[in-house]
Amino acid sequence: MDLESMQVKVLKAMAHPIRLKIIKKLGNQKLCVCELNKDVEFTQSNLSQHLKILKDAGILESEKKGLWMHYRVRNKEILDILDIVEKIISINVKNLNQELGGR
């Protein structure tokens, strides 16, 4: 797989609200599936599908401990990407508000 295809795979994996939630919830910690499944509006099987997509894209890695599978963000740079996207959105909203206020 070439670099561009790998980039597309990572960005596609991140481009889903549930998967973004999972990445943010994991942040800088390792959590088991049972902890990830708390306070969420999706089923265990749905969560497992999203975790697989994130893992296949190289965003998450897992480790089995006893009966539980624990997940964590593989590279913290993924969290930096999310921060950058939030900054871009914030700047765009600020600029739009200034444009609308100037009319």
C-alpha cells in the first residue's frame, strides 16, 4: 500500500463521529472495551466494529489482559491532528462571525 492510500485509510477511519469519540475518550490512556462501552449510545458489537476499523488503520493498538481487550491510541500525533482540526474550525467560525458582523 502506498503512502497516499495509507493516508486516506487513516483519515477515513477518523471521519466518523463514533470513532472520533473513541479516539478522544482514549486520549492518553488505555481502556478496556467495557470502559469504552460506558456512557455510549451504541452496542457492544457496533463498538467492536469501530475499534477494528481504527486498529486496521493503525490508529489504535490492543492488548489482551485476562478476559478483557484493552485499547490505546498507537501514536499520540493522532491527538495532535484532532487538536489542529479543532483550531482550524475555531478560526473559520471566528472569521465567519467577523464577516457576518461586518455586514
